[in-house]
Amino acid sequence: MRFTIYQESRRGGRSNNEDRLAHCYSRDALLLIVADGMGGHYFGEIASQIAVQTFVDAFKKEAQPRVSEPFAFLHARALDAHDAILEYARKQRFPDAPRTTLVACLVQDGVAHWAHAGDSRLYLIRDGEIAARTRDHSIVQRMLDEGRITPNEAKRHPDRNRIYSCLGGPQKPELDFSHKTPLQIGDVLALCTDGVWGPLPNDVMIAQALEDKNLIQAVPRFMDRLERICGAQSDNLSLVAVRWEENYADFDTSSVSTQDMSVTEIATCVEPFSKPPRAELSDDEIERAIEEIRAAIDKYVPGR
């Protein structure tokens, strides 16, 4: 495989960042994950951390060098993450479990497979246009689909942030899956939270922002623009984008090539859990929280 990838997460105007994102790859498989801890619930950042880490840990174990059944992997890991969040909440005796959205994509053999719950999105951008996009599990999206409101009304609707599927809720998440989607050279996969797509009048702006072949410059420039648009009201913003290049000619130093990786080698980029700015926790309390998160995950991803 050959691709260019870049990820970034920002707190925006919020006191805390409840988003988590990661990517990892073996010689023959690439995994992208974004999760948005849901505001209004306890410790949304813990739910999103558990979701991302569950996928990363399982990928490290299973991608040797590819995952045997991509859609089965996505389905099983989402349910494992859901159960791990509930397990953590039970052990902590939370009155209500923390919750998170999820969008995850696995690419191997030049084919993309993705799944999502909630309103974090995946965009497939081809030739400067949106070729595919996840559909939000939200009250507003359902109203749009039923023709009860217009896109303009959806932008201002008071229920625009209400979703009906997530990880960590009282019911198992409702997951939507893509078709097997062969990638073409130059395709861009962008996974993001609603802090990225929410302020935009249309999806075209995302396609335009990521047309630049240098994602390492394009993504931060796009995030800067979003923060200027939203100002102090900016939500957390998280985006991981990959440009599929596949052919090895004219190798660019900003690209990743997995051609020379060993069968068992895994590269990962996942932000470690850290102290939320709003929490007055000691270093020992943070370490204990990390151990408790790890224990909840390990129950569902054994044998790492």
C-alpha cells in the first residue's frame, strides 16, 4: 500500500476535548477511527478513548498482515467497545454510562470497508466531489429523509445534535455498513466529528478543502478556517484524512509505503489518554484511570 495520511484533533472553544481519533496500519491493511464522546453524559472522553483503543488493540492482534473478514471485524469491535464502556461504567458505579459516536474504516487489497454509529462521518472524495458519505443516525437526518424539513431548516433545527445510535447507550448500537468500495488513485477518505462538518453550509467545502495533494498542509489549514468561522463557539474538531496513492512510482517523502514492512509489523498513531482540562486530578489518579480503562478493554480484546 501507498498513501498519504494526516490526523488532527482540536479542543476548539470548548473547555475539554471529548473527541478521539487514531490510525494504524500493517503491511496490507489500514485502519482509521474517529469517536466523539457525547456531551451531557459522564466522561464522554473516556467513552471515545475506550472505543478508539479497542479498535487499535484488536487491529494489532488481528492484522497479521491483514484482517480475515473486514466487515465482521468492524462489527465485532464496535460491539466490544460498547460492552467495554458499559463495563467501565459499572465498575465506576456511574449512574449513567458515558457514550460516544464512532466511524471506522478498514482498507485492504485496495478496498475500503466502513461502519458508523451516530453523526461522526466518513466522506469518500473522488475527483473533487463527494462520491460517498455516511448518513447520520440523528433525529434531523430522519426528518430530512422523510421530507419533513429542508436542508436549510436542518442547520437551525433545535434537535440537530440529537442522535439515536451510539456506543455506551442502554441499547446496542445501530451500525450501518458500506458496500465494498474499491479505491482509485487520488481518492481521499476523510473521517471527522460533527465539529468539522457541522459549521459548513454544504459538503462541497470539505471536498474543496482536501483537494490539495499535500494533506499535511491541507488539514491544518482547513481546521484553522473552521475555528475562524465558529470563533468562541467552536466545537471539538477532529479529522483524519488519507489520500490513496497505491502505485509506487514517483515516491513522495510525505507518503507512507508499506511495501517493506514485515508481516507482523504494525504502525500506530493514537493520542494517549490525558487529564481533561476541567478535571482536578492528580497524576496518580490519571494513572489509575488509564489502568481502569485498560482493564475494561482487555476483557474484550484478550491475548494482545
